[in-house]
Amino acid sequence: MLGCASSNAFRLLHAINARSNHVHVVVTAPNYKPDTVARQFKAWCTRNLKTNHPERKTFWSEGASRRWINQEDDLVNAVEYTTEAQDRKGGEE
């Protein structure tokens, strides 16, 4: 995913947490809508996942949470949630 962040003009990958069945990513992407960022991440990841799993047809569900983060405190909270809160919830989700 780091390649995706650098190749699509996303400014900074703040946090990433790959879970057993989903992934959390916090990225700064000025001038991009959250839906565009999510679509680009999914496209990049799919291309790379297919390298190791060519037989698989799909990797993603339809659901996802995408949101604007406009305040520094909100960014700090999103990073903390991504890197720490998942494990405090009582296990792998």
C-alpha cells in the first residue's frame, strides 16, 4: 500500500492496520474526495493481490467507511483508533 500512497500524489500515509478480514488506512490526500482515495487504494491493492492469488475474483466487500478529517485532533483520533483501538476492542475483527 505504501506504493499506492506515493504513486497517486497522496501526501502522507499516517497509519495502516491490516486485520484478518479488513484494513484501516489513514492518509492525507489534499484535493481528493474520500471515495476517490478508497477506490484508488482498492484498485492498487487488487492489482498486487492478484499477483499472489490469480484465481480469486474479488477481494472487497461493498461496505467501507470513508470520511473527511479536517482538524488536527480528528487526525490524531483517527490514527489512534487505527493503530491502537482495534486491539482494545477485545480481539481481531
